[in-house]
Amino acid sequence: MNISMTNISSTAAEPSLARIGMRMLAALVFCVGLAACDLNEGPAERAGESVDEAATDVGNAIEDKCEEAKDSLGMQDSRC
């Protein structure tokens, strides 16, 4: 059973203008949705930022204490 591809017109493989328009609209909606995510900072986002800041502060305090301890022991390399 041979199927001939000669009957398929060249326009059947090309996307229609409506299909291209729908793809462009979908891409636009997707991009707008992504852009809107940053605008709405809710309580969970603020809480997460507070946790990040607290963790950074604790890390800095530990590093400062480590450097002070090394300095008081007279070590050459005071980096921790």
C-alpha cells in the first residue's frame, strides 16, 4: 500500500495566520504573567526576605567573632 504525498498542498504544512496569531497571544499572556509576579509582594515573600536577612546577619556575626578570636590569638591569617 503506497501513499502518495503529491496530493498534499504546500500550504497544509505552513501555519495559518490565525494559528500564528494565537501563538503570539499565548506568548504575550505568558510574558505579562511573569512580569506580574514581581509586582505582588505578599506576606510570604516578605517573610522569606526577613529569614534571608537574618541568616546573613548571623553568618556575618559568626565570621566577625571568628576573626576576633584569631586576632586575639595572634594568628597571621585572620580570615575565617
